[in-house]
Amino acid sequence: MTERQYVIFTLEQEQYGVDIMHVKEISEFKKCNKIPHTPSFIEGIINYRGAVTPIINLRKKFELSEGDIDSQTRIIIINLNNKQVGFLVDEASQVLTIDQEMVDPAPKIVTDIQEEFIEGIAKLEDRMVILLDLENVLSEREKETVLEIQ
């Protein structure tokens, strides 16, 4: 039996998880400085612990409706190619230990592009959690764009 820990976060009432080993920190929302001529899913940049950190709005990246930024809004900080990148989420609520036997592969309805960042679907007793690999949410070209900002 193999278990892994996941940071659980929400976007538009859906729950997602990301392997805690990929998460550097979780921060409260900080106002971003907008950058002209960048893709719409790039919310802007922040100075986070002395480093210029681009912020990716996952609602926009996943083409979900615009949400309000409130006291529950969080930024999940990860390392991407040795650079710090933040992902804006509605709420980061908990850390769960999930037995890998409870994880099914992504359904076939998911496109080839999405299969790269959806690790699977965790079937828990009272809910399902979509497990993501945030390092692969962006295409190679999008990664280059984001990393050039720093």
C-alpha cells in the first residue's frame, strides 16, 4: 500500500490535489503587478521572499468563470525549472494522505493535452479529488513565457 500526501485546493467548488512534494509554500493572496502583453492566465507578478514570482490564475488557465478574490484565496508556490512560480486558487484547505489504490487514471474523455497534468482521480469516501501535476499544467511554450518574466 503506497500513500502520498496532497495539498487540496478548490476552484469553482471542485476539489483538486497536488503532491505536497511539489509545493514549496502556500501564501495568502498578494496583489499582483500586471504585465502588459502576457497571456490572460498570467495574473501578474509579486515580490515573494525577494524573488520576482509570476502568478498563474488557474481559473483562467482552465477556462473557468472569473471568481472573486477574497480572504480564502491562496497562492500555491512551486519550483518550475529552478524558478519560483505561483498558482492562484480559490482556497487551499488541507493536506490529505491518499492511498494510491484509491486513485484511478484520468478518464478517456480528457484530451491528450490535459492527460499530461491530470495524474488521476482520487475516489474518497465522501468526494472525488482531481490530482494535478502543476509542473505540467503549462505547455512548454507557456513555461518559456512565464520563466522569461523573472
